[in-house]
Amino acid sequence: MLSSIDWYGDTTFNGVQIDRLLAEWESLFAKAGTSEEETILLTIKNLAETSKQGVHQYLVFNGD
């Protein structure tokens, strides 16, 4: 799912996709080099988990 993120366009994940994304997301924590990177990863993880809790909620990454 991580490879699906488009750095230049918008990428939207639905509830089913978010479960798979979160499984892959955990691998990024081991690669975080700074506390700032860890904070960003944790914030996005929390947003993903929050979006799973409601109906018609999505996790959206906006490209540049």
C-alpha cells in the first residue's frame, strides 16, 4: 500500500485499504532517523486509525 502513495497527486485510502496500510506503516518506524520523523509517522498512524472508526471516512494524502 505504501507504494500506492502518489507524491505528486492525491491518494485516498478507504477502510479496507487502511488496515493493509497500517500493517506496512509499522515498518517505517524502524527507518525513522529523528524524533521529528517518528512524530510525523505517529501522527499519520493516528489519523489512519481514526478514519477507520467512522463511516465514509478516508485517509487522504495530498500531493504537491
